[in-house]
Amino acid sequence: MATATLSTKFQISIPKEVRDQQHWTAGQEFVFIPKGKGVLLMPVPGLNDLRGLAEGANAENYRDRNDRF
């Protein structure tokens, strides 16, 4: 199990084995999601990663903000 230490500037370096396994690169953006006494670290997906996500979704009866008032 890989471990890291929180620095005095509240920074953590992600161990190389984890970065390599997850294919994370320098400059990549992440989101921190609180989970009980821990935190879930997830990379923010790019637009290309989201393409096709809603493929086949039914767009009938779509409501936008103007329909809510």
C-alpha cells in the first residue's frame, strides 16, 4: 500500500506507483469528495471523456429553466 505525508503547506505528493496505475499526469485537475472520515480523490473528466455519455437518452418532454416558473 502506497502512503504519503501531508506537508506543512498542506500538500500531498501522490506516489508514483499510484500515478502510473491510474494514468494521472502533471497539471491534471482533481475533485475532493468527503466520505465519512476520508476523502475520495477523482480526476475531473475532460469533454472528450464525456462524449457519448448520454447517447440514446430520450430527449422528449425535456424541461429547461423557463418551464419551471
